[in-house]
Amino acid sequence: MPSSDTIDRPASVTRRPAPTAIAALTATEGLAALEQGRLTCEAWTRACLDRIDERNAGVKAWVRLDADGALARAREWDRHGRRRLLDGVPLGIKDTIDTADMPTELGDPEIFPGRQPEADAPVVTQAHDLGFNVLGKNTVSRHAIMLPGPARNPHDLNHTPAASSAGSAAAVADFMTPLSIGTQTAGSILRPSAFCGAVGFKPTLDAIPYVGIRRYSRVLDVIGPIARSVDDAALFMRAFTGDPRFGSSLPVRTDFRVGVWRPKDWADTEPCMQESFVANLRALSAAGVTVTELTMPAAFDTMGEAQDVIMAYDLAREYAALKRDHAHLCDPGLIDYLNMGEGLSAADYAGALDAADACRRAFYDAARDVDAVVMPSTLGEAPLASSTGSSAFIRIWSLLHNPSITLPVARGPNGLPLGFQMVGFVKEDARLLYWARCAERILGSTAHQA
């Protein structure tokens, strides 16, 4: 059984075995089994920990575990009864989120070895209060930005799980936990989820308070769930926001409307992704969904540059002390990015913010007649581990604050996941998750496949 010590063992496998039936449970399925007496909290926790013990040497999705504590909590619930809906649901926490009972090294173990916060981040306090059984901390990419880190894609260890919520997505996709808390500034929830074959949901900005977490950009940073079903993403959002509109009681419909947007980066999309995306559009249309081609204003194709300006400007200021005190431990890629941010003026920053504001208003005009906008999640399959891949189709929604979700709908020629992205309207997160649940029922999901 894994201990609470840092995990670092050599990889010995490249393709993953099938999970046990218990480890394969989604949070929603596991809760139903607990309620019906078909499952105990200890059995669910052990199944996750056994999977971690079996697979983490290669996948490296966890940097620290609280195995003993998780088992003790599970036994307590089994012995004295579950009082809260989410008592006993296993959960992972990204290692940029402060935890008082475990170190939080922020993706920089060389710079912050053993860093121990004095208090939990509010989202962690809330997770405990809701009854989640926190298993441990998930691996973060180097410097917690777009640089490759130690985690690997669970489908093929030669490939990337992306960044920076790399370990969170890999852990969920590899059946080590049904849920993990991720964060996103550009594409760090959706891209790892798409590459690893999980459901990743990025809420509207500030849907869940971003406090006690490594900060990158106040106008971009968000907290969101990584799961293996849309129902689980909705369960998470209802728990953390208290909004009853996040639910799964509404019947599935097929009479909704999606708008298809193919940005300029469509030309760089791999054939397998283009084929998968078109096939999914056909499946939606055949089920009764109205599929409409959208034309976005030309300014939308420049939002990637605006997002880069904002993120580089903010990161240069958030990481200024890191560069000043630890430059010799910083990756050259980080130094280059910080230098770029230092070279940007306040006028450059204000111009990018103004451009984003204009596009937010334009989105309503362009998409007013559809329920969701759809596009690929990524350019294709996960690249090799030396790269974290492109977030070209994702980062615009971080900038514009629209809620967005990736659904694992297919596998590419190398057996790696392909994602289908759906985008909603600002502050209409529950509505987007409902339409995503409807789309999931039509398109199916590969999240349960080994």
C-alpha cells in the first residue's frame, strides 16, 4: 500500500491494464452503490489506492499521498454512517492548491522543497466539509506552466498528459480517482483532459473562489473539475457552488442547437481530429440536433495573441521574486516568457483587455441562435512527452471567460484520446453542462475504456 511519502519509482510499463470494477466507478456511480449498500467507503478508497500503487511508477500522476488518512476516514464512515451526500468520494488535489496536512510544492520541488502551507485553500476546506476523501496531491508540470513535467499520458507513457493539471487528468483518466480539482489559465484543465481522455470542465471566471492557489493571472485563473462523466462534473459544481441548477434530473433532449466554429488553426488540425469532429457533427445531426456553421468576427482569430499578452504580463509580475531569487533553477523557457512579459507595457496590457471585452460582446451576437458552440478540443492526439501540445482551440475561452468542456469521444490512430469541445455563455455554466450531458448521451464516451 502506498504511503504518504513522495512517490518516485521507475516506469516499467507503457500501456495500461484494465481497472478493477470498483476503480472504474465514476463518482455518481460510486455514490449510488454506497447508498444502495453495494459498496463500502473503504473498498472504494482501497481500489483507488491499489490502482495508484500499480500504476503511478509510470504515470507519475501523484507527488504525495495520504493513504493512511484516507483509509482511516473511509473506515470511520463505514463504522458510523455517512451523513453528507459526498462522504467517501475519493478526490485528488492539484499540487498548486494549498493543503495544511500535506506539502504543496507548486510544481517547483527544487525551489520549494517540502513547502508546507499553514492553512488549506478555501476550496480544500470546502472539499473536506462536503465529505470528499482527499487521497493526495496530483503532479504539476514544470513551474506549473506550459513546460513538460514528470507526469505521463496513461494511454502511452511516451506521450504527454499536457500541462499544468497534468497529474490531475492522468489520475482521473487512469482510474486512480474519480475526480480531481484542476485549475486553468490558458488550457490547463481542458487540454490535459482531452489528451488523457477525461471530462474537463472550465467554469466561468470566479465561479469557485481562486484563493490559496498559485496565482498566474487574476483575469484568467479558474478552478474546475476533471472527471470521467458530465454527471460528475455537474455533481462537483453543484457541491462547490450550491447552485441547484447543476443537476442530472432533467431528461436528455436532442432538440438543441450547436454552432460550429472552425478558427484559423483548423488548417493545422490533424486528419484524425478533423474526421472525428465531422463524424460527431453527423451523429448529433442524425439524433435531431440542429447543427449550424458560425462565422465569428475576424477579431476572434487574434485572441490567442491577446491572451498571450495578458498571461505574460501578469506572470512576469507574479513570478518576479521567483526569477530574482531562483533564476539558476528556472527553465530557460520560463525565463524567456518572463522576459517577454517584462517587456510589455501597461498600454499593451490594457489594449489586450479591451480587445477581450469587445469579443465578449461580439460572442453574444455571433452565437445568439445556438445553445452551445462546438469545436475540437485540441489539434489532434497527445504529442510526445517532450512537448505539452497546443491549446489553440481552448485558451480563447479562458480569456473570454466562457464556460467550456471537453468530452472524450474517440481514439486516434495511435490509440490516444480525441476530445470534442463545447462552449457556453458566461455565467450559464449549468446550462452548458446540461447540453453537454445531452451530447454525451448521443456521442458516447471513451472515458471508461482501458
